[in-house]
Amino acid sequence: MPQTLISPLPARRATPRRRRRRRVVALVLAVALVYPMTTYVQVLVYPGQASFTARTVDWLRQMGLDAPVNAIENWWYTRKQPGTGAPAATALPPTRTPTVAAPGARPSDLVVHSGLAGEGVWVPGARAADGTAALYTTFVRPDPRHGSVVAGVAWLNQDLTAATLVPGTREPGGSVGPDHAVPLGMRSSLLATFNSGFKMRDANGGCYLNGTTIGTLRDGAAAVVLTRDGRVGIGQWGRDHTLGPDVIAVRQNLDLVIDRGQPVPGLDQNTAEHWGNARNQFQYTWRSGLGLDSHGNLLYVGGDQLTLHTLADAMRQAGVVRGMELDIHTGMVVFTAYRPDSPGTSPTRLLPGMSSPPDRYLVPDQRDFFAIALRAPRTHASTLSP
């Protein structure tokens, strides 16, 4: 039988209406992508030091994606608990033999959980003109269940030092001064630099600097308060500190974590989100805190794989009687010590795992930070210029 050949149907051509619809959809999609792509590029190229990851997260939050970012961070930082054994040697500061400093104020002895070499042993840093150490550092292990967790501690003598809050290119925002790095006139006496708090949109408070207020100074917020004599106060705004003629800077961040020498109640619950988003307090991540000891000297505490509670425990163990959390997460926690009394000495990080370079705040940074100088600066030329 002869086969019947079936001719294929001709392809249907798009009607003019369908072509117009496709063009409209393509145009709408292109326009919809212009704004996010433009803002993303702006965030990536914005002046000031910041990692690609930090810039990308900032952009996602700027796009209103706080909830999914928070959920991802809570999942990521709570899924891997720290080890129960001893910390790796690379997590500890280099072994240094404490030397005898001239008579003068020094930090109180610490009670430590174990006899790990160097734990709780104060090592003096830069000295004032009379030989008295203005800075001491050590480390502690604040989490008995997780022996690998290490927190670095720095003690600063407020009689020998003066503090400055330096604004970044993005934080705290507003027109609050031209300096986005350690001022040149301060570098010959620079003793230490360290991170400030959360971004202002997340800090649940405000900032006052150079006569300008950014946001709202919230009653009840934890606050770092700088006065004209260069001293630092830390406390609850409205109770321990208020704005007055001697106050030159205020940086608020969340609520106090240490009060009257003890962790404040509710750190593990965080029901009213006094310390960041819900479940933030359970994240094992880099955290930092700042406080005062019983003599009014300054204590900085920072380390990796700390929950909010273990940060508070480390601060209490270090001798903090009133203190607050500063910034958290990788790259945001950094304390660098300098030796203005010993020209040519390289700056050192409080813990080797702090990922920011030692000269981070000698070049413009996107985030505000604190710089501490000796009150009696040396006359030698600065060796810190990047």
C-alpha cells in the first residue's frame, strides 16, 4: 500500500499582540532590575574598608531582606558548636613573658577555669613616660563546657590614656566630621584601636558626635560616653549618663549586658530583643564588649564562638562591673595594640584569629571605631602611616 505522507504543520508565528506583550514584560523586568543592581554596585564601590561579604550583607538588608538574613545567620552560627577540648595553639596569643612594670595602677588578678599556660596572666604593653604600663592584655576561657573558646582581654588605664570616637564613611551616618581613619596628629601616641557597635539601624539607639545627633539617644540604652578630658564612661543612658557640656561623644548600642558586676537577667531569653534579633543571643560567633572595672578603667573583651551569655561571663571574669556588647561577627571584632613608646614595633592584634589587618583603622573605614592614645605623646615621628 502506498504510504500517505503527512506534512508538518507550519510553525505558528507570534501575533503582533503577543510580541508586544513579550516586549512589555522584558521592559518591566529590565526596569525592575535597574534599582537593585545600581544600589548593589554603589554598595560595592562605596569608599572605606569593608569586605565583599560585609558589603553584600549590607545591601541585602538595605533591600529589606532583614528577616531572611537573620534566619540564615541564626541557622549558620548555631549549627556548629565549639569544641570541648583545648583551644588550638593558633587561637592563642603568642607566648610572652610578663615583665615588671613601674609602680602604678594595674588590673586585678583573674580567676581562671584551668591552668592553661598564659590564661589570666596580664602582660604589659605600651608604657607612659614614667614606665607605668598603660595597657595590659591577657586571655580567658569563659565557657567551661567548650574548652576551645578563647576570649582576649585588654585593660586600659584611664589616667594615662585619652579616647576618641572616629566616624566611618557610612556609620554612624550624617555629617559628623572629616576623619574616617586615625587622625594624623594622634598617630605618634596611638595606643589602641577597636571596633564600635552595631550599625545605627540595628543598634536600637543613637549617636552624638561633633555636636550632631544621629538617630535618637534612647533612655535605657547602653552607652559609651566620652568627655572632654578623654575619659570613657559606660552605663545606662538616663540613669548613669545624660548629655551635658562635658560630653563630646555618645555611642549607644543595645542594652547593658553587665550591671553591678553581674550579667543582667534575661540574656538567654532576649524576649524583647534588647540584644539584637531573637535567637541572636545563641549564635556561636565573634563578639566583643566594652566595660569598666571597679576603679573606672576600661576593659575590652573579644573572641570567637561566643554566645551572648559567654561574652557576658568573659566580661565578668575580666573584672567588668558595668558593660555592653559592641559589634559581632567575623571581620567586625578587632582590637589592635600599638607601641608609641617603642618606635618601629609592629602593631599586634589581641587574638591572632581577628581577621582584620592590624592597620585597618589607619586608612578610611566604613564603620565608626574608637582610638586610644597616651596622654603624654612622644615627640618622635610617627611610624604608623600606612
